[in-house]
Amino acid sequence: MSNILITGGNGGLGLAIARAFLEASPEHTVWLGVRSRREAAEALCAVFPRCRTVELEVTDPEAWTRSLGETGDIDVLVNNAGHHDDALLATMTDAAWSQVIDSNLNGTFLGCRAVVRGMMARRFGRIINVASISALLAPLGQTNYAAAKAGVVALTRSFAKEVARAGITVNAVCPGYVETEALADIPDERRKELARGIPMRRFGRPEEVAVAVCFLACREASYITGSVLKVDGGIL
Ligand SMILES: NC(=O)c1ccc[n+]([C@@H]2O[C@H](COP(=O)([O-])OP(=O)(O)OC[C@H]3O[C@@H](n4cnc5c(N)ncnc54)[C@H](OP(=O)(O)O)[C@@H]3O)[C@@H](O)[C@H]2O)c1
């Protein structure tokens, strides 16, 4: 039985991760961090009585304090909130750079810092940071996103060493292309072209990433820390 917080809980991956935890055990309590949109998260809460929403803008340190006041001690944190805003570096706006670094990297830092003291006191914790294969591939047009997600991977590995003796594991998952709203703006022809570059010849499903997150979160995964798990259909 765990108290689980998933940021970006109204998005495709957040919802699939939540569902996987809720289906794995009726005893888990799952908090979906939401900000502007919450309708899909609330629909999931209507199905599972132990699923709840909590207001959480991940880039705001005070929002973390407020939301943890509501959720109580967190056993499992999934730093999943994030977004991309692609452009060539030469034409990238200040806002596109800083907002992408903020939601993906700074949000992950704030989340880790917000929960770590409680986890240390209880000598148990699981933190899973959702990065991306963009961290490892560094695609053109994504300098902001690739830098942010590479930062998430480095944060994960460094932080894992700091808390390893306290019974806390910190791992990253690097999804490839996964069918969620985040990819909704890719035109059909480009989708087909991208799929041809994936050894499995298809995009992933959110539940195929969720299973990796749940695995890293389980109590038995107690000797896995600082790992970076790709879930990408074999791209890398
Ligand atoms: N889908 C993919 O192919 C893919 C691949 C690799 C990595 N990822 C990563 O997986 C994670 C989830 O993505 P997704 O595919 O589920 O995308 P999504 O459907 O667009 O969901 C993203 C979620 O993050 C939330 N969010 C963004 N910035 C936030 C902030 N500053 N504070 C709080 N919440 C924030 C969004 O909230 P609002 O709805 O309020 O905007 C939304 O709920 C992201 O970190 C993404 O970078 C996705």
C-alpha cells in the first residue's frame, strides 16, 4: 500500500501510469497533480475511489508545499509533467527555452526536493523521473527539450547516489514516441516516416511506459537506482 503522486496527471502518460498503479493494488492511493486542465484526471477518479486530484504547478515551489500538505507523506513520486516547444536554436524565443527547462527540469528538481526529507525520515521512497529518448538522441530542433531531459537524466543519476543509503531509489524512464496529445501536432506523413525509423515500426502506447514506471516503483525493485530505462521500441 503506497501513497503515490504523479505530476502531469491529466496527460496521456500520467493517466496511464495512474491506472496501472490503481489496477495493481486497490490499496494504493494515487494523487494526480493537475494545473489548468483536469477533466480526464477527474474521470479516472470517478472510476477509482482511491484516485484523487491535487492542484500542482510543478515550477512553483510553494505549490509543492501546498500540495504535499494535502496529500500527506509520499512513498512514490513520478515526475511526469513536461512539455516540448520545438524550434531551431537560431530562432528559439527566450520563452520557449526557459519554459521547457522550467517544466521538465526545474519541476523535477522541485519535486525531488519536496519529497526527499519525508522519504529519508521513513527510510523508504521511490522516485521515477520521466525523461525522454531526446535526452540521449539530441534531435535537431529540440535543443531546449533535449537539454532539459538530459538534465533530468543527470539529476536522476546524481541524486540517486545522495539518497541510496536511505532506502530511496531514483530512476529515470526514457520513452520514445508514445501516442498521447504531446504528439498530436505531428502530421500523418511525418508519423509514417518516424515509424519507419523505429525497429518495432510503431509508436508506443502509454500503458507500455506505465509498466516500466510501476516496475521501478515496486518494493522489490530495491537494488535498482540511478538507472535510465529506455522504452522506445528499440530506437536506441
Ligand atoms: N508522448 C511522448 O511521446 C513522450 C515521449 C518522451 C517523453 N515524454 C514525456 O512524458 C511526460 C508526459 O507527457 P505526455 O505524453 O503524457 O504529454 P501530455 O499528454 O501533453 O501531458 C503532459 C502533462 O504535463 C502537464 N504539465 C506540463 N507542464 C506543467 C507544469 N509546469 N506544471 C504542471 N503540469 C504540467 C500538462 O498539464 P496541462 O494539461 O495543464 O497542460 C499535462 O497534464 C512529459 O514529461 C513528456 O516530456 C513524452
